[in-house]
Amino acid sequence: MDTQKICERYMEAATARDLDAQETMLHPDVVASYPQSGEVFRGRDKYIAMLRNYPSLPEGHLVSIKGESHTSVQYPSLPMLSPTITVYGGDDFVIEAIATYADGNTYNLVALLHLEQGLVKEETWYFAPTFEAPEWRRPYTD
């Protein structure tokens, strides 16, 4: 299976909150990082345990995936994220997503994924809250 299909399956499992499927796609020595909080989860067991104990996973839907051929695939609504995946090399992916949490807060997410031997070996997530654009920039936007 090509790496884009693996990444698609991984994100579909994540958005469907299918942690059993997600676990099978993680390398045993995966390193998952949240740089903004300074957290690093080393190993599949610790990372999946954290996800299983997450108090309230966000809601959203999967929108599209862009690959090396720069084609897009549209997906039906799925719970959790709204990602756009772009391949930047055979095993490296950038995921852009929007997630709305149970408290109503919406965050823009960027994830960097690296695959090794067909499994997710590294995963780094950046989270940023949405905000209103300042009025002074309006004349410069589309």
C-alpha cells in the first residue's frame, strides 16, 4: 500500500475515533509530540493509552487529502477533524485540520507525520485557537 493510502487510512481511523485501527498503524516506537505543551509520548502503548483516556475528543469532519500528484479526494463527514493532507515526500505528510472541542472552542491544527516501514513513526501536532481578524487587515484580504 502506498504511503498516501496509509496516511488516509490513519486519518480516517483518527477522525472516526477508531483507536484499535489507529493503534495498528502506529510504529511500536512512535514518538508523538505536542510542542506547545512540551509533551512527548514515546511508544505506541503510551500514546494510545493517552488517547483512550482523553476526556473529550474534538468534533469535525474530514474534507480532502492532497497527494504527490496534487489531486484531491473528497470525503463524507466524519467526526473529529477537518484535515487537508499534503505529501511532501514519500514518507512525510503535513496535515491541516480544524477541531471543535466539547467546550465549544475551535482550533486550527497542523500535524507533521513521518512514516517508516508503512507505519506512523513520528507525529507532531501544533494547536492554535481561532480568532477574529483585525479590521485594519480587511482591505488586504480576498
